[in-house]
Amino acid sequence: MKSYTELEVWTQARVLVNAVYELTKKFPKEEVFGITSQIRRSAISIPSNIAEGCGRSSTKETIHFLFIARGSLYELETQLYLSNDQKYITEEELEKIQQQVIACKKLLNGFINYYRKK
């Protein structure tokens, strides 16, 4: 079994976190403890829970943490839409980061299915 640091799903989740940080740098200062913090925590939760799941001793536990990561991904997606609603990000920025979100969804769903078949 590969180390979690070698997994494409974990690597792409890290890429997404970095993109989120870049995107949220321009958010209004009054949102630092609001949506900026929430978005960043959701993003960070994705690779963190993938790593934690890979460190668990049973398939059932691993799948549990992969589902938490997936939930965080959906939470992040919603927060990005809300950021667009508030005009903190443009339609173009939303579309660009949404492509990364979709890629992570596909990888994560594939990884979950892989573990379900074990």
C-alpha cells in the first residue's frame, strides 16, 4: 500500500487548499473570522481527513474518514458559491476553483469505491 503522501487524491486536495488560500487572501478584512476562516478550515479538512483515514487500522475506519473529507469538500463548495454571492470572488474565479473541486470529488469518490471493494 502506498503512503498517503503518494496518493493523487491527497496531492490534489493539497493543491486545492493552496488555491483556496490564494483566493481568500483578497477577501474583506472583516471576514477574517467569518467566511475566510470557514473556507480555509473546510479546505484543510479534506487532505487532513484523507491522511487520518489512511492511518487507521481498519477499512471501516478509513472509509469513515474519507466520507468526512468528502463532506468537507461539499461544505467548501457551498462556501465558494456563497463567496460568489457576496461578490468576494468573481464568476471566473468560481469556475476555475470549481474545476479543482470537481477533480477532487472524482478522485475522492474513486478512492472511497476502492476501499469499499477491499
